[in-house]
Amino acid sequence: MNEETPPATVRVFIALAPPDHAKEELARELRPAYGTHPSMRWNRIEDWHITLAFLGELPVTTVPLLRQPLAGLAAARPAPRLALRGSGHFDDRVVWSGVDGELDALHLLATDVRTAVKRCGVTFVERPLRPHLTLARARRGDRTSTAEIAAGFAGFSGTPWLAERLHLVGSNAGRSRGPIHYRDIEAWPLGSGHRSA
């Protein structure tokens, strides 16, 4: 049999994603850096996300246990109004865009998501929430690009938007030498659309 054996585990996280118009706005701001720093490992725009809880490698059989609790949680929480704003870098390796807006609501949502995951019996390393979008990673030995790129859009202030869906995401990280790709395992509307504009 030549069929590939499906993986027994999947790398999972729970996140919010900016809408296309917000991502396009930031991508336009980054266009000069794409040209001046082509050797950076740029994340695909469609993969930009704000991680609320990183669960790591989970058995594929565990993932379905998360669906009902996360769906219920999403329906009960209003969509926070957020905006992409500013820039920064972690060490000399990672360039990110910051997140502004209803940050108290964002932190509360992340806390509730993490509590729901733990109630499902899933253990994971909890890190403090630092809301951001990871945009690019520098290659080994490149100690200057991240600071240069971050400085280039430090004044960026994006249009506010509602984070309308809670995403359960799987990735292929660590499974191949190619770029990391993400896929929605499932996504649920936040607040079932019951928020006034």
C-alpha cells in the first residue's frame, strides 16, 4: 500500500484573524520591506492571526473534544473591536505588528478560551498573552533585518474591525522543510452576530 499514513498528532492553536481589508491595508504598508528584504521568511497573508492559546501537538483524537466547548464559548462572547497598530520584533528573529482596540475584551476571551481547553483535559504551556501578528522570521545570522523592517512601519495605524470568528487552527509546523501552512479545523461566529455597531 502506497497510501500515506495520516499523522497521529496535529499542532493546534486557537486564534482570531483580521478580515481581508485589514490584512491588505497592512500588506500595502509592508510592500517596500518585501522588496528590500526578500530573504526574510515572510508569513503568507492568509495565515496572519492573533493567537489566544497555543496548544502544541495534540492527538488527532483529542481535537473533536474542543469543538462543542469552543462553539458555545464563541456564541456567548461579543466580537471585540480591534485594529492593527505599530510594529516590533522579538529578539533579532521575528517581526510583528501590534494589536490595539478592546484589549480587555481580548484578554478576557483568551482567558475563557484557555479555561475551556483545560476543562476538556488538554494540558498546554500557558504563556502571557501578547497580542500581535507574526509577519516574518529572519534567517540564521541575520541580526539587522527585523529591526529595520519594524522601524519602517512603526507609525502604522490600521482601520478598526470586528474579530467576528474564533478559529481552531492546525499547522504542519515541524513536518516538512517548506513554509508553515495553517488550516482552519473549524471556526465559530463570536456573539452570534448580536453586537451593535
